[in-house]
Amino acid sequence: CTGCGLCEKACPFGAITIVNKKAVIDLDKCTLCSSCVEACRKFEAIQIIRETTRTPDMEKYKGVWVFGEQKHGKVQPVVYELLGKARELADKLQVEVGCVLIGANVKEEAQTVIHRGADVVYVADNPKLENFLDEPYARILTNLIRKHRPEILLVPATTIGRSVVSRVAVQLRVGLTADCTQLDIEPQQKFLLQTRPAFGGNIMATVLSQYHRPQLATVRHKVLPESPIDTSRTGQIIENDYDKSFFISRTKVLKVAEELVSAVNISEANVIVAGGRGLGSGENFAILKELADALGGTVGATRVAVDNGWIPYAHQIGQTGKTVCPNVYFACGISGQIQHLVGMQSSKIIIAINKDSSAPIFEVANYGIVGDLFEIVPLLTKKFKESLQRS
């Protein structure tokens, strides 16, 4: 160190001071951003040495698992989506698909997940697991992973899934990629390619876990298609018993209050007519509702429309809203920012209506109409009503 002070100027956190012509780094303030290393490249007086740890015997981890989230003993539909992707990934790796069922009276669902693509079902069925509690569920799932060593675990990005898998990741000391929109296998080294929105949804990042197993990822509902039902499939069911230490929890369930189902359930809608900034006001959403009603669909919206108070949050689609996969999606006055696209790009048919012919929404749309939505949407509504009346 020559005491030149370049590193002090480069540090964005004020962690470096020059004392007696030497750079002194305050490690309590340092975030290891490497700005000082770049500034000191001429002298190489500052280095950051990162120790790389690895999961022992990584090559012995085999199989793609799915956490089979259930409610009242019934597997949730998002699990079928993950089983479809797990089957695809497992075929590329030439390994088995496993599904973990934890709860009370869940053994009956084992054949259901086998018909959906699972080869092995790990069942932890106990009356003490009737109501979800983070610690017992995570403890059992961690125990199964340590015992059977899968290389990949896919978990629904739901309240329960996120709560369980984060605790599993901590106990296993492995990474976790949240809210993935795409999953694939890297062909050379067989890593799981985990793609998700990053930096507020402005870019799509692909994450690799090179040194630790299992590779953990959560996936939102409606991002992937459900796996088909094949009643001819057979599989193995492995039941597991646990002593009372596994059911210890620092919390307890006092009462279960069933959630009132919202009148707006855009996640399950087959037709969605969505509006964005181009609507201009909340009153103009009536135009979209008329089209949605004619087609037996529902109204969706972008975050801008919700933030402006034009429509309630229950209608919001995108990274911070719901993920949808309807048969038909009308994007009216929506530019197509990536935050919105990650919530609807899996739709089977996308019809975009926008005055701006260069809007990004047209890049993902199956059909595009360049023009004024206030003229086009009423005309579409009229034509659909006439056509439906004739049929």
C-alpha cells in the first residue's frame, strides 16, 4: 500500500481511511463490493479472498423432488404444475421424480401424484400435522432430504411453501432461488438453470448453484402448465414415522378460520381483459368489464392502474400481483414492462391493443392491434355479443 487514497475515494460505504499513509479497512462497514480492489488494480495491495465450500459427495445426490403442498389432505393444483416440470427435468437428468406429502390423512393422495408424474412418494402422515406449522414441516422435510439426498427440490411459491423452504435452506446451509419463472438443465455440467426477475423485475437473472445440494427453487402458481393425468403410471410409496421431537413447535394453532373466497379470482379465469396506464382513469375500466362479461371472463390490471386507485389490488397481475395463465388474455393500453409480463406471459393466446406500435407487449402477443383502445374494445364487445347470440 502506498497510501495513494484511490481506494478511500472509491469506497461507497466510507469503510476505508488512510492512516499513516496506509489504507485501513473497517470490516464492520465493508460489504465486500470490490470497488476498492478495482481502484487498487495498479498496486494490487487489496485483495478479497473468498473460501469456496462444497456439499460433500455431491455426485451422490440424485433425483428431482417436489414439495406436495396440501390443504385438508388434498394436494394443491400448483403441485401438479411442479410435477410436470420435475418430470421434464428428471428425464433430462435420467433420474426419478419424488414428491413429499406431509400432513394428516395425506396417504390417499399418494396415487394422485404418481398419476401426475411422481415415481416415489415420501409420506409423513400424522394427526399432529393436520394444521401447518413451520418448524415440524421443515424439520421433517430436512430429515427426508438428508436421508435420501435429492439433487433438486421444487417448492410452490405460496405462503406455506416459502415459509417451509426458507427454513430448510438454513438448516441445510444451501442457497434458495425464489419466484422462478423458468427452469432448465445446463447440458454440460447438469446444473439447474433457475431464471427469475431481478432488480425490481427490470432484468431476468439465471442462477446456478454450483457447489451445494440440493438446489432449491420456488415457483409461482400458473407459471407452468399442469402435468397430464396418466392412471396407468405406478410408483413407490414410502411411509415415514417420526418421534415426538419432530413435532415440537414454538407456536401453536389456536383456531383455523377459513378465508372468504374473493369474488375476484383472476388466477383461475379462462379469459382476462386487462388494462394499464392507457386506460387513463378508473371509470374507463367499465369498457373492459363489458368485454369481459360478454366472454365470461374477468378484469385484470397492471400495477400502475392499482397504484393510481383505478381498480382494487385483487385485480393486479404481475411480479407484485397474481400470476395468471388464461386461455385468452387481452392487454389493453398495457406497454408490456417485464414486471407485468412475468405474471401473464404463460397465457395461451395474448391479444394486445395499444396505440404505440413499438410497445414491448407486441413482442409476446399472438395478435396485435395498433389503435385507440376506446374505439377498438367497444367494437370487439359488439362483435363478440353478436357472434355469441347467433351461436
